[in-house]
Amino acid sequence: MGVLPKNLFKKPNNPLENYDKTKTYSPDIPSEMCIPCPSCKAILLNGDLNENGHVCPKCGFHFRINPRQRINIIADEGSFQEYDAALRSRNVIDFPNYDKKLKHALLESSAKEAVVCGRAKIGGYDCCMFVMDPYFMMGSMGTVVGEKITRLFEYATEQSLPVIGFTVSGGARMQEGILSLMQMAKTSGAVKRHSDAGNLYAVVLTDPTTGGVTASFAMEADVTIAEPGALIGFAGPRVIEQTIRQKLPNGFQRSEFLYEKGFVDVILKRTEQKGYLTTLLSLHQKEAN
């Protein structure tokens, strides 16, 4: 009688069981189809993110978006008409390498400037809109940005239309020197004339809204809205700490901090903004003459 093999009753090897139980496995998804959330680190499908207004469904983090994406979320479909789209910045003071920076910004953002202006409908109500672009030199305000926003407010004043603005900016564009700083006064004057004519101006502050934009038209609205967690201020926190030589409180210059101190009227998630703006516009309709 022969000797039975030792492995006669051994369980056959199943390749599906050859994994390390201490590791977390995830399916292979092409990188262009997904993006990690900077806040909670969750891996999000681009399609799901687009459907949720580019807001993380796990933690509520608001991704930065370009003007076209913002307009698609806020304005009624097909209603937006862009104005002054051909205006482009030039190296007016011959700042070193500014021409290269402008070309790089154009390639990176596929935009001609750091703001898109035009007329639209929100919830069926006519208004003017400007939307700043974080991907064009971080929405910095140069002469063209100031000119486009000023022209929009002047048009809105002539047509007795409300203005809805979305800000995102690193401040005045240093490559244009004093000409950039002059836009603060110019845009503020246009906002004042628009207000004196009895028109509504509402602004949505997004991350980040800083520098000369904050010190001018961004904080001059009748109704000031902010997205959750947005950095809003003039100088950055590190500059302030170095100046006053004190540690700033947690959350300093964030939307929630400014709301607590009365600088912001309301904090709205991106998915709530169109409904709120529709109500706001409905309450400020002028009677026909």
C-alpha cells in the first residue's frame, strides 16, 4: 500500500486570498477621472464633484472654480451675455517678465483676463454679473480688471440693473504698479454711483479674497455673502502676526470669523447661493415707470 501524500487534504490555494489584510485596497481609477479632497483626503470622481457644484460631498470643502463653471451654476441656462471680452492687459510700465506671465496665465486658465463680466438672468430676474478667475494670476486686479468692473457698474446704473459679483483675488497686480492701485478708487466710484441710483449690489466672497480687492469693491456691497472657510482680508495672517508680534486666534480672517464680527451678512454653501440670490433679486425689483 502506497504512502498518502502529506498535502492530500490541504485547501487549494486561491489567488484571490493572497492579499495583505493590514492594507487598504482600492480599485485602479485613471487619475483624470478623480481628484483628492485637500481637506478630508477622500478620492472623489470628477463627475460626482461636478454634479455637487464642485463641493466635496464628504466634508463640504469648496474647490476653486473658474468663471465659466460659476456662471453655469448660478446663471439661468443660456442667459449669460459677456461684455468687454476682448480687453486684455499689456505691459504698460515695462515690468520685467510681465509679458511672459500674461502668456502663462492665458495658457493656464484659457482666459484673457482675471474677470468675466456680463448680463444674465438668475431665477428669471435680470442682473449684471462679474466673476473673478483664480486661475489667471490668482484673480489679481490690474487695469483691465478694474476697467471691466467699472464699465459693468456704469452699464448697470444706466439700465437700472442689480449687480451680482463673485470675488477671488490675491490683491492688486504689482506688475502694473500705481495704475493697478488706481483701480481701487475707480471701481469704488462706480459702485457708489450705482448705489446712489438706488440699485442693488450683492457680492459673494470666495477663497481667497484679499488685498486691494477687499479694500475696494469686494466689501462695498449692500449684501455681503461668503462661502464657507474662505480666506477674506487685506493683509495675510503671517504679515499681521509679524507686524503686531502677536499670535492670531484660530480661524482668523475666515468666513466664519468675519461673520461673527459682523463683516459678512451670511455664509452660504455653493449649492444654496442661486436660491438665495433669486430671492434677493425678487425683493429688489423696481416698479415699471
